[in-house]
Amino acid sequence: MRLLVGQRLVARTEVNLPRPDVCAKFSCQGEPGFSLQLPEELLTFDWSEPLRVLALSVDGGVQCMLQLLSEPERTEARIRSLLQSDLLGLEGHFDGLVSGALQGWAARRRQHQPAKIWLQSEGNEPIPIQSDLFRGGMASLEMPDYCGFQFMVRQLPSGWAGKPVWCSFDREDNYRLPQNQDVLIPIAKNEISDKPQIISNVSSYIPQIASAPEDLRKHWQALEDFRLFLDNLENELDRREALPQIQKQPTKLHAWMKRLLGGN
């Protein structure tokens, strides 16, 4: 695989990654997948030259120009725009929902400023998030340690509940962070019914939880555990505030000390 601007090489890679879906569709064997890593910095190019993504045979005798399956007419424009943007060199991953928080990481090697990503959901205004939290193990990827991001689900507007979410490097949602599975924002228990109601215990929701999809049940359980943790923390703080404070007694001077210091 080669990415070219005119006749100048931008990046190249081998076609050697497993793609069982492709093999199944075309009844073939092998490893037809590829991942073309773009450079962090580019040399000066003549951007009036055509941009091409080429697949070449081993001997170079056969060439095939690749295009996006969904938007073949926009392939060149999208790649050209990315190569000339300030997003070039950014990497990241959206982990999903972990203990009541949406989290992941985003950075570029040898970065000087934390990266910013955008939390996205259809029909909602994107939310910017700074990737400046500590995340261990990033040295193995040659990334800075402070490149993690986290956003608490309870801070989301109510319109996000029950909807899938994802993260992108840009506000316009052209370049998304990789993620292993779909992420769905759980619905708060008091939003399941059309009429708000006070929940005295979890048992009143057992029928609704039992009939919900498995991923929603897991999200609701995680939120319930987190709510109980906050309740316990609040109770402990209230208990500490209620403890009697030890009043510091004023220091009493003996009579001979007062005379020594010139007092009455």
C-alpha cells in the first residue's frame, strides 16, 4: 500500500493483517488487511498534484487505486484535508463507560499541549474534553503519561440518556476515535416513566430491568453501585460534621509568671 501526492511518497505499509470478514465475503484465504500509519509531520508538497492510495502487487506490475466504500467521490478530498490539518499525528482510543464515567485517551507523540477530543451523540451538541489526566502504561506506545480523558455520565444533559455516544478528534465528527464496542448512555431510573417518581428502593424496578437489554442492565447496575457509593460518602461527611468539636482552652498563667512578665 502506498499513499502518494503526485509522484512523491507520503507513507507505505504491507498488506498483512487478518480480515476474516473480507475472506468470508470473497471466499478467499490470507491476510488482506492493512493499516497505513500517517507521518506526524509532512515535508513540503505541491498540493495541486493528485493524491492517490494505491495497492500494488509484489512485483509492482499490478496497481489498483482505493477509494472509500461509502463516499468514493470524496476519498481524495478527505485525505487531503486531513494531511493539511492540525489533527495529523493524533492517536487515541475511546474505552467506553467505566464506573459511571466515559473515558479513553488521545495524544500525539512529543506533544506540547494536551489534545482535545469531542464527545458526540446524534442530535446533541458536541462536548469538548481535554485529554490531560494521568494514564499509566502509555510509555510503551511512546505517548505522554498525561493523555487520558474522563467525563462523568451524571454531567450529561438529559437529552443524551438512552443514546449511543462516541468520540471524535474534530468537532465536525469526520475523524472518530477507535472503540471496541458501541456505547449507550444509561437511562436514569426516574426517566424511564413518563411521570417523575420517587424511588424508595430498587425492587420497584426489577420488572423493568429484567425486560431491558443486557447492556442497559449492566449500565443501570453500574450507576446504582456508584449512587450507593456517593450516598455512603455523603453520610460519612455528615457524621463527621456532627461530631462535637474540641474547644481549645485558653492558656492560664500562674501568678508568679504574671509578675515575671510585668502583668497584674
